Amino acid sequence: MTDEELLNCVRAGDREAFCRLVDKYAKPLTMMILRMVKDREDARDISQHVFLRAYERLPHLLNPSSFKTWLYKMAVNAVRDHLRKPRRTFVPDVLDGLADPSDSAACLLEKEHDKRRIRAAIQDLPLKQRMTLQLRVFEGLDYEQIAQILGGRANGAKGNFFHAVKSLKQKLDTKK
Amino acid sequence: MRNLDCGKAQDWIVSNLDNRLDCDDRRTLERHLATCRACRDAEIAYQNLWASLKGAMPEDPGEAFWNDYRVSLNKKLDEASSRRPVAWSLRAFPWKATAVVVPAMVALFLVVFLGLGGEATRQPFVDHAGCQKLFQELSEIYGPTSEEIIPGAYFDFVTTTVAYSRRATATRLLPRWFEVEDEPNQPYL
């Protein structure tokens, strides 16, 4: 069933149809949030909050074919709100668990060092560039969808993406 | 054949990594890279960066996380449903469309079926003799009458409109109804 058909079922009172939408989008949406907030518990809370709001606000969704963009837009706004709050405690980085057990110790150290540099460089980007980069590289969204989610136009999203990639390269080149 | 400057080439390198370069542009870029050492180095740097970005994805939290996610979300959805079941169904109702359609239907019903659009205030002629008498009286009061407008226009206080049909005979018009508008307390009949 398409999103549109499932949404019609939800509007007719079918909760199971909403659960199917959750099954479809929960993982990619939560992973996107996780990449941005870097904490599993926070990512889970934000993601669930987004689905609850979506459930409550579905009657106001005028164009059911844009459900995915609508959902991501709510998620990005929730992440922005979350990131504006001051950090309460130290948050361990989720990227810390990426080590491949087959690698040698030196190789692991080098990889870990590279990852830290990349994470730091991404973290230094302006929020909009960082979100554009993540939506394009990790979520595979096109510039039109990114513009709908973050606001602005497709060309602006493309510009943000290019700036982000070039800034990253520049930062990583200078830090070597 | 198109020449490519190094600034443009670096944009195209990023577009190419993003799979957004068409075949012709890709060939142009490849030709430029074959002759430009600096851009070739930049391409390698971008490729490494791209691979690092792709590799920097956080690992999947695991099945236990997702099971817990579903259970706790279902619980929250249950709470949300039980908290406002009526509100949900009310909100699902298409109020905007209803606000437009219902008044339009009511207005249509009033005009078509109850005839409140003006016809009901018009006085029907019940017989031809009565009609003739009316016209005579109106002529005596207001002067000669035209075919359609009895000359209320000549008087400030009254306007009389008469509608005709050809039902009576093929050649002669028969008034069907008339309406008279006047200022209050101005007797005209």
C-alpha cells in the first residue's frame, strides 16, 4: 500500500495503518535524528514525539503524497529545538562503536583518529549546512525535498550542500 | 568540445560524487582531470572525504532497541487515542469543505424549492380580465404603460415591473406577474 492509501485508512480510524507507516519510517527517521543528536535515548524520544505529533496532526495534512517530507520536517524542527537546549550531561558519541574487530590496533587508532576529525569538522559546520549534508548524503533526499524540509529553495539547498562539502575538505586539509 | 576551468571542475567533482552529472559533463570532467594534476588531487581528496562521510554513519542500535521503540510508541499512541478519541474524529471531519458546501446547499434549497429568490413576492395574474382592470387602474393613476415597465420611472415613489408570456395566444402577450416597489406609506393601488 502507498503512503496515501495508508493515510486514508488512518483517517478512517485504522490505527494499524498508522503502525505500518511507523514500521516504514521509524528506522530511517530515528537514524537521521541519531546522526544529528548523537544520543540513542534522545533520538528515540524525539522520533516518538514526532510520530505522536504526526498522528495527532494527520487531519491537517492537506497533501498526503508529501507525508515523508512532512514527517522529516517535523523531525528536523524537533532536532533544532533539542540542539538549542543546553546539554545536561556528557553524551557519548554513537560513532565510537564503529570499530571493525578485524583491524589491527594501529589501523584502529588511525581510523578512530580520522573519524574524530570528520565528526569535529561536521560539528563545526553551520546547522543548516550540517543538516543539508546529512539529508543528502545519509538520507538520499533530493534538493527539492531538502528545501521543503529546511525551508528555502532547491538551489539554496544545493548551494548549502556544496559549501558544506568544500568547507569539510578545507577543514580536513588544514588539520592534517 | 568544452574547456573547463579548475573552479568549475571542483564543483563538478562534487556533483559527480553526488551522481548528479550527466554523461557529457562527466566526459568533459574526465578530460580535464587527465590534464590537471591539482584537480586530480582534489578529486582524490573529495573521494576520500565522501567515503569517510559514508563510513561515519552510526551503527544500527540493534533489534532490542527497535522492539523497545515499537512497544513504547504503541503505548504512547494508545494513550493519545484514549485521551482524545472524540477530538480526533472531530478534527478528521472536513470542516472547511462543510462550511462552504452546507450554506450553498441551504441557499440553493431556499431559492429552488421554496422560491425565496424573489418569485414569491411577485403577484401572479390569475385571470386576463383582472389583468386588464389592473392595467387600466395603473394607467389612470400613473399614465400610459409600456410593455414591460409600467412607468414607475416617471414617479419617484413607485416602480412596477410586469413579466409577460405568450402562453395565451401566439400573438398577444399575457402578463404572468407584476411587482410594485414604492416608498413606504405611498398608496398607489
